[in-house]
Amino acid sequence: MSEQYDVIVLGSGPGGYVAAIRAAQLGLKTAVVERENLGGICLNWGCIPTKALLRSAEVFHQMKNAKAYGLSAEGVSADLNAIVQRSRGVAGQLNKGVTGLLKKNKVTVHMGSGKLLSAGKVQVTAADGKTEDLTAKHVIIATGARARELPKKGGKADGKRVWTYRHAMTPSELPGKLLVIGSGAIGIEFASFYNDMGSDVTVVEMMDRIVPVEDADVSAFLEKALKKQGIKILTATNVDTFEVGEGSVKVGLKGKDGSIAADEFSHVIVAIGIVPNVENIGLEDVGVEPDKRFHIKTDEFCRTNVPGVWAIGDITDGPWLAHKASHEGVIAAESIAAALGNSEVHPHPIDRRNIPGCTYCHPQIASVGLTEAKAKEAGYELKVGTFPFIGNGKAIALGEPEGFIKTVFDAKTGELLGAHMIGAEVTELIQGYVIGKTLETTEAELMQTVFPHPTLSEMMHESTLAAYGRAIHI
């Protein structure tokens, strides 16, 4: 007889394990099915260990520039193996933490590959080939995504010369000359890390600017900053030819004018997006519909087109971010609890306009809501304010005077439409604007808010004031 649950979650990444814990908190008998590592890609091979690597690079960068702070650091060097081991240790610690949280909340874990046999039945195949059948009133699909391969002959990641993010986190050697294909968050973060470590780095982007989802002003500022650090940036450029050799990769790069420049690199990181893990999990058997990019279609409460089957995280529509997956996990769990008769929970729909994005390069990038261009396209009449880091006392004291904060408001209503930042610690600052947008704040509330001094957050206030011609410190 199969084991019975209220909820089965396929995948234990930042969406899956959060969904399972919230479901258990609501009194639902819950199970998680995981084929590899509890915590998923984010915790084990993504968000967390990459930030550990970047922290090491940041400290190394500061050590090399100690003189600017009146300090002396002689003979500074980096131990790549030790840096990687620290990163893996951080991931391992958090993996144990997720294991403990699931146990604390009495979530049953089934290790193996899960497949839907019907809307309420899941078959789990363990590593040794043994199978067991589980049944549940509801199933949440949280199987995530994997790195997209370069669609060129020879472009398949081999872990030696051609890397995905996973290979780039555990390198056996420091690249002498590195090509990063793709300038989204993953590509730019690794470009920043390896540049700080001493590699000769080139970033190639097929769009006409790097980090193309960001505000155009942020893109322009970042490109200038990265070039100043020694990173080569090639925009409006495609990979035309790709040949992997024993000790190098020969690449033909096609520019906007159609000309092809040949170059040779010791290593290549492919960071051109993700592919949802929809294969071999039974979606076709139960009739779950994918969209044109093969992500699962869901409504604002994470329901699929099949009753009792839900989907969250990277397997659904973007943005493909860990915090979006976690939030959807809570929404799905609470919606299931409500469907099963719990009148104490009040699930809310996901609002993608209020999901922040962060990139942990140097300088950092953070944003939420509409860019200036997107707001104009949507027909808004705008009030836009920008305030530079050089006008902030805390930024100058930190030795981080490069960057700016930009706010975009609806001129008619004062609604905060978007906020875009580049500079030191902006990935921490952005949440202030996220809360403001969620509370539907206007420029009036932000202007009337008292910001502490001296802090970087004062620039958030000044940027708002600047949008209405009232900035004090510029």
C-alpha cells in the first residue's frame, strides 16, 4: 500500500523546502522528494556558495587596495583551493540546516527521482533502482532548472575547458584567459570573481548592452566600471564558431557589422540562461501544460491547469530567482491549506512587479519594478530622480563613491514604479523600496520618512527628492 500525504513536494530547493515547511506548519502531512541534495541548486551550487566566492574576492580586492585606507598589506595572494573549500563548507553547513528544519517540522524526506503517475500519485525511484509509490491530495512541482548549453558544435560543457556555473564554482585551476558568454547575473558575477582573482576576462553579450534586463543607465555605468577594472566587454556580439582543443578553446566572435574576430581562451563559462527540469517527471501523463519555453503555466496562486497539481520556482515563468521560488512556495502551501478547509489562512497572489533582482558583482546591482524605458512604454508620465554615491557621506567614508540610485515615479499619482541601484551594498538597500512598493507608497511617504545618518540609505531619500527637484546634497 502506498504511503499517503496531504502534500508531496517534488524538489527541495528554495521553493520546495519552504513550501514543505509552510505546509507542515499548517498541519498538513507533508513529504519532499529529492533526487540529489536537500536545498537544491541555490543552496548547494548557486546563490549561497557563489556569494561565498564573491566575498573572498571582495576581501582580496580590499587587501590589494589597503593603501587607500591608510593600511599596509604586503605580499597579498589568493589560494584558489582554500577559497573553493570555504565556499563548499558554507554550502554544506546550510545543507545540514535544511535537513534539520525539515526534520523539526516533521516533513518526511524520500530520496530519489519523483514522477507523477497521476494527479495524486508519485513514484519515487531511489539510486539503487528500487521504487515506492506515494499518494497525496496535492502535489507541488518544484524541480527547478539547469544551465542552458551553448547551441554550437563543441559547445557542450565538459568541466575542463567549457564550464557551466557548477564547474566555475569548483575550478581545478585558475583560468589564464577566460571568456564568459552571457552578461546576466550569473555571467557577470563570475566575470567579477575571476577578474579579482587575476584572470584575463572577456564578456560577450548578444544584446546591445550588458545586464540587459536592468535599467539602461545601470547597464552603462556597470560596463564603464568593469572596463575600468580590466574586463573586456563585447556587446551586440555572437559566438559564431567554437572549437575545443586540448589546452584551449578557439572562438569566432561575430560583431554587429558581421565581421568575425578569432580569439583563443584557456576556459569558457557558458551563462546563457536556464532550461526547466520538465523531463521524466510525468507532466505529459497527467496533462500539465507547458508554455512556449517549456516552463509550466500557472496562475497567480501557482495552480497548473490540472486540479491538485501546483508548480513553483524556476520550472515556472520568471523571474528565475530563489526568493521568488520561496515566496511561491508559501503561496502554494497556503492555497492548498485553504482548499483543504483551513479558514485561518488567506493566500495572496504573486505580484511579479514587486520582486527585486540582485547581482553581486563589484559594484553591486539591485532593482525592483519598471525601468524608465519600460515605464515610458507602458504610457506613464514620469518623474525620475537620480542621486550619486559621491554625494553621500557614508559612501565617501567607506571608500565607495562610485554608483547611483535612481527612482521612477508616476507623475500623476506619485506611485513608485521602479527603483534601480548600482554601488556598494545596494543588494541590502533595495528591500526598502520593495517594502514601499508592496505597501503602494507614493513619493509623499518616502519624502516624509526619516532616514538615519550617516547611512547609504540616505541616498534613497535623496533620489526621491531629486525626482521632484528637491534634492539637498546635489
